Amino acid sequence: MSSNLAGRHVRTQPSSIIATTVCFLLVALVLTGLMAHVVVTMTRSGNEIDDARATRAARAAIAAFVARLGATTTDNAVWDDAYRAASSPNAADWAYENWGKTSEDYPLYDGAIVIGPDRTSIVSAYAKGKPFEPAAFFGRAFYQQINVAADPAKAPLVNFVKTENGVALIASQAIQPFDDVADTAKFSTLSFYKEFTPEVLDTLSNEHELEGLRLEATPKPDFLNTPITDMKGAVIGYLAWPSKAPGSTVFHQVTPYIAAAIVILVLFLVGVLMVGASEARRLRQLAQAALYEAGHDSLSGLLNRQGLLSLLEELEDTASAPPRLYLVDLDGFKAVNDAWGHAVGDDLIRLVSTALTACHPEVVAAARLGGDEFALVHVGSATCEEMERAVLALFAEPFKIDGRTIEVGASIGAAARDEDIEPLELLRRADMALYSAKANGRGQAIEYDPELDQERQRVAELEALLKSAIGSGAIEAVFQPLVSASTGTMTGLEALARWRTAAGNVSPEVFIPLAERCGLIDALGVHMLKTSIAHAMTWPDLALSVNVSPVQLCNPEFATEVISVLQELDFDPKRLTLEITEGVLMTNPDQARRSIDQLKRVGIKFALDDFGCGYASIGALRQFGFDRMKIDRSLVSALDEGAKGADVLRATISLASALQIPVTAEGVENSRQAAILRDAGCDQLQGYLMGKPMSARDITGKLQEEAAAETRGGLAKSV
């Protein structure tokens, strides 16, 4: 991600948080509105349901009032004694005693009226125990009801009527015997009435849960009203009572809780806004920190590879001069880690980072590309030589860490952005120059030259040719004799790789390191082992020595591959000696020991090659259990330089002899060297004096010549 893209990403994250917070608030407000609507609807519905119930209760109260008075009237009108008394001369007295006097304090009716058979004459009329005039009290509606009710019937005629006091309920029925009589009979009429007094309204209110029930002439606003109609259907009054409004009551009861919930919701929404804003700030800070970390090295604080490339892109448009890139690789840093530990190595990285940043005023930025590799970006007029001297001067003095004196060097590769090239290409060129500086010897500074790419191309082409040569068998095995120092007889052969091409021979010193670098050494090693064994099968009396690269020996699969080749070709492992150099013992001793032990168990021998040219010690010979030591040709050549060389050689052979390790001397070129080596205790010789590397055909011919010579010698002795 470039810095611009990363910046847009930094801005996008808080924006998404803000958008999410706003959406959440909108959802919360919508849900709040829905809940408010639900509460209002439930409140209104609760009120309406209770109002409907109360209206039904009011109607039921009226019906109960009507039924009670009607039942009372029927009980008194359909009565044999009353029927006989109504037609007797003392009808008025009887009516007074049974009905008129009772009306004074009787709860079922307020007045009793008896009208004669002519439907107009008043036999008895008492209200609250006192005589009264029905026509004046009820008006014309009374006699209209008497005319209808005078006919005998089992059910009374009950109607509400308007009175001078208000509204009353009057029930009228013909006074008749319990049994039917002739249709021609004339009947008196009994009427009971009951006024809507406050006491009656209280009774109805209590019986039917109609609190505050009252009688009104007109509908009362904000009250529930039920009309009262007369016999003609005209409204003569209203029963009115206040609505209980249970929904509103409950709403008022829970209003504090609703208010508290609203306050909590508001606080919650405010909290969400604050948290959202805080989270947006936090994410912005995290994104900025992540952007910084994405472009910087955590250990040194310098730019990392991505940060360096981003800076080079920016400098393309802003720099006053083309930038120059320097790659700096520390020499000897691994030894510091191995000797003092990674904590000291990290401290050294920090010290070097600080020093590189301040090494020259025209350095605009420094970067750590990984491990012990750094980069410097230079913009200014200083020459490449000046910059390189400034960098190398940093390592002229040792670094001091916790009382330790630590010396490291540096190799430098430089490249200038003198063309319209991409940052990656500039980095590649500087890396090519650094690779060349390290290959030519540490502590050097090399500037990129197109020849480096051409050399790299040649190496790449050579790698392709090498791969093809291994696959096609173009790399051949030649053999150099190993001769007994005491008898001069050939006892073994060392297999050597040779690569002949149409353009000429390629030296093993070129293609073997190349195979190690490009990952072809394992394939080359297996090819040489198979080829050498295939030829050695025809020389059953000779031992075979094959060189093994340290890279091969460090491969965990190496031992398995060697055993597999021996089994495939049915070759005796005891005839095989693998020659290794001391380098593998220092780079990866554990894996080398595992491979050596595994192969020695099947009978394969090991020889330490080139002893005396490096750092291998007698202790290494004992630790790894070598079966033979090969003295480097440099010690043999020193025999011609004076007595000191002979003394060193004899001491070396004496040490090996003391350890009971046989010794082979390489590079023997004259008889004097051979004689000294033989006298010093060397049991095997190798060199041009004994024979140059030869093809398998030449070895076979040489063996045949030796066999023929032995035959001739035997015949001469017998003669």
C-alpha cells in the first residue's frame, strides 16, 4: 500500500465509524418512535375498551332498574287478593294499606297509583306515603301508559317519564287474578314508580361499577353519556359518569418510569455519540500508528523496505536532485550474535542506526531492510566517494555496549537514480552493487555499473547450462590415483568432477560454488556419486573417494540419498570414503554429526579434506570420528621452502598418528616430497607424481599395465 492509499484508508476508518454511529442513532430514534406509538395506542385502546365496558354496564344498570320495578309491579298486580279488593267498596283503603302507606320508605318504589276500570278515576295515589296528583306529576304521558297497560297481561308496561322533579321509571299493569278471566272483564291498573334520586344513582353506581354516575338533562362534555328515552323514544335525560380511563391512569402511573427510560435512552444515545467519537479518534490514532509501523522498522525506528520505496516515490516529484541510494551490510554481525547473544546484537543495530542517520548532513533518510542490512537515501552535491568514506568511517572505531568492545565492518553498494527508473529498480541496482562488494572482499564500497547486470546474466546463463549438464550427464567423473606410500601401489581413486563444453572446460572452482548458490549441488552430488560408483564397479580392488559439499551434508535427506544410491547400484559401502572440508563443521555441526553417524553405521568412511588450510583442529578429528585426514597441498608445497615447513608437516602427521588416524598427502609433485612424507609416517600419497586425474578408460588401462608388469616380473623371477 502506498502512503497515499494508506492515508485514504486512515480517513475512511473514522468515517465508517461516524456513519455507523449515525445509523445506530437513526435506528434508536425509529425504535423510540415505534415504542411511543405503541404506548399511545395501548393507552387509547385501554381507555376505549373500558369506556365500552362502562357503557354496557350503564345499559345493564338501566335494564336491571327496569326489570326490578317491573317484577315488583307484577308481584303486586297479579294477585287474587288485590283483584278482589280492587272491585270492592273499600278498594281505596285496601290500596292505601298495602301500597300507599308502604311507599313512604319502601326501597323498591317511591309511589303507588291505582286507577279504576274506567282508566281515568284515581282509586289511590300516594307518593312517599302521601297523596299526590299523578297527572300533575307525570303529565299526559301517565294516562297514555294507563290506557296501554289496562288490558290484562302477564308483563307490566315499564317506561321512563319526565316528572316535575326530573326523571322517573313507572311500571303499570292491570290488577288481575293469577288465573285467567273472561276477556269482557274490566280491570283496575296498578302503577309503581321510582325516581332517579341520588340514592338510586349511587346504588346503580355501586352495583355496576359506574363511579360518579349522575342524571343530566343534556350530554355532559368529557363524560360518558347514555340516553334515557320515554315510551315514544324521545330522550328525556342522560345518565352521565366520568371515564375511568384506565389506560391513561396506567400511563400516568408509569410516566416516571417512561421519563426515566427516555432520560436513560438520551444518555445512552449521547454516550453512543461520545463513544463513537472517541472510537473514531482511537481508530484514527491506531490507523496512523499502523501506517507508521507499516513503513518503519520496530527495532531501529528507521524506515523499512516499504517505507523506503514510498519515500523514493515521493522524492521523484519533490527532490531538488536525483536521489542516490546506498545499501550498507554489516560485516561480522553474525559473530556478534553468536558470541554475545541477540540482545547485544539488537543494541548494536540501534547504535548503527543512530550513527548512519547522522553520518552526513545530506542523508535525508535511513532504513533497515532486515537483519544487518541498511539503506541510506542521499540528496545533495556530495560525491559517492565522500558518502562512502563517511559511512566507512563509522566503523573505524569499535562500538561500546555494556562494557563490551564490539568491532564490525561494512560493505556498501551504491546506485544513482540518474534515469527515469522505478524505486524497485534503484533498490535492485544498489543490491547488485552490494553483492559485488561482499563477493570481492568485505569492507569495500562499489557503485552500480551495467557490467554487474551483464555478469549476473552470464551467471544466470551458466546456471541454466549447469542444470542442463547435470541432467544430460555432460559433467563427467575423472579419477586421480591414491597410492600407498610404502609400496607405490594404487590403493584407491578420488573422483573429481569435470565439465567440458563446446566453448571449453569450466573449472570446478567455478561451477561447484555456482551449484551451491543456485541449489543444484544436491543434484550434482547424486550425479557424481552414481557416475563414480558405476565406474568403480569395474575396479573391485580399489577404494573410492568422493567429495561432498558442506551444503549437501547439511541437507537432512543427504544420508538417505547416499544409502539409496548404494543399494540401487549394489555397491559395498566399505569401499566408499566421503571427503568433506572443515567448513561444514563450523556452520552446522549438529546436522553434520547426524549425517556422518548415520552413514558410518552402514560402513561408509569419512576423510577430513584440506587439513591445514583453515581452522580445523585435532579435536574436530576426534569429535567427528574421521577415518582419514588429508593434508592440504599448501603444507606439502612448504617442504620446498625450508626446514620449518618440514617440521610443521611432521608435527601434523605425528598428531594424526597419535590419534591412530591415517594420513593422505595431497599435491605431491616430486620424489623428495614423497620421501619426506613417507619418512614422517604418511601412508597414502596423491598428486601429479602418482598420476594426474584420468578418465575411467585411462584408469582401466593403467590397471591393466600394472597387472601385465606384475606378470612379467613374476615370470622373470621364475626363470
